[in-house]
Amino acid sequence: DAKTTQPTSMDCAEGRAANLPCNHSTISGNEYVYWYRQIHSQGPQYIIHGLKNNETNEMASLIITEDRKSSTLILPHATLRDTAVYYCIVRAINRDDKIIFGKGTRLHILP
Amino acid sequence: SQTIHQWPATLVQPVGSPLSLECTVEGTSNPNLYWYRQAAGRGLQLLFYSVGIGQISSEVPQNLSASRPQDRQFILSSKKLLLSDSGFYLCAWRQGQETQYFGPGTRLLVL
């Protein structure tokens, strides 16, 4: 089973920041938080990951709470092309560790 | 840079026919390789993963099998397709502790 809990769906107005929450209350000390997204009929796309510090790249920002039990993915200026299912995943750093995907959050960007 | 290829992109097969889907990775060596399936409107289900040539781990009992004849080649097969085998098949790779990346997928329709 997936170790994360996400809302089933969310709406966000185009041009606004999209904030996608994720709960991972049973996360272990050696587990990273990863975010992927899947646009319809495409393979999942890696967005960002982090361990305990906040991270930012050209796509998004990742805010991880101090106790690491939850995180938020932020898309700073959402566009219609950001409409997708967003998956939050926790993953240990063992070589043969497998990624288990949950159901994700379906993000609708509204024009 | 690394790239991952899957073919065919789409496939329509009759029930009872054999299946062979191929995945190849370029630009890396000794990657972990993964096969996922996504049924319509569902999440991603891990089917198989491989940490090396000839090493295959199956995650769920099913009508499919996987093989890894070369370091960067991963094949998904079936001797006799079932209707329930329809879905979107995704191959993914990961190098050591790095991020997992997905291919473009193969959409399979069994009639």
C-alpha cells in the first residue's frame, strides 16, 4: 500500500499558485518525499524530491514540515498545461527499493 | 543524457494472442528496470522489477512475464492475452539511488 494520503482532486485558477498537500505520517528517517505528475495518456513525469529541507527547481517548490509528516507541492503560476494527476511518494534510498504509487490528486486548472 | 524507449506506442490484440512489449534505456549502465500497468481510470500498479540481467521480481500474480536479456533491455510478455490485460504499460528505470524515470508507455487494447 502507498504510504501517503492525498486529496482526490483539486481546482486551481490559471495564473494562481497551486498548493497540493500530502500526508506521510509514517515516513521513516531514510525516506525521501518524491512528486511526480501524469498528464493524460503520458508516462509519469518527475517533478521534485526532498528529504527534510525545502526544495525548489524550475517546475515547483516542495515544502516539508519540520516533523516530516506532511509536505506541500507548490506550482507557483499554474497554467492549463499543469492539469494532471499529481503523485506524492515516499521512497527509501535502498538500491532495490520500489516506488509504490497511490491514487494521487487530480489537479484541474481552470481558465 | 539518458533516454528510455518503449514500443509499440499502441497495440490492439485479440484475446488469446501472444504479447511482447519492449523497453530499452540508453545512456546508463546496470539500471534498475520496472514494468507498471495502469488500467483505465486507475493508479499505477507495479508488475515486475529487475536489478540486473536475468533477475526478475514479480509483484503480483498474473498472466504476464518479464525478461531482461540485456543490461538495458526489459521485455514484457504473455503467451495468451486476457481481456483484463488491457491497459497502459509503463517502463521505468533508475540508476542506483537516483530518481526513477518513466518511458512514454504502450497502450494495449485486448479485444
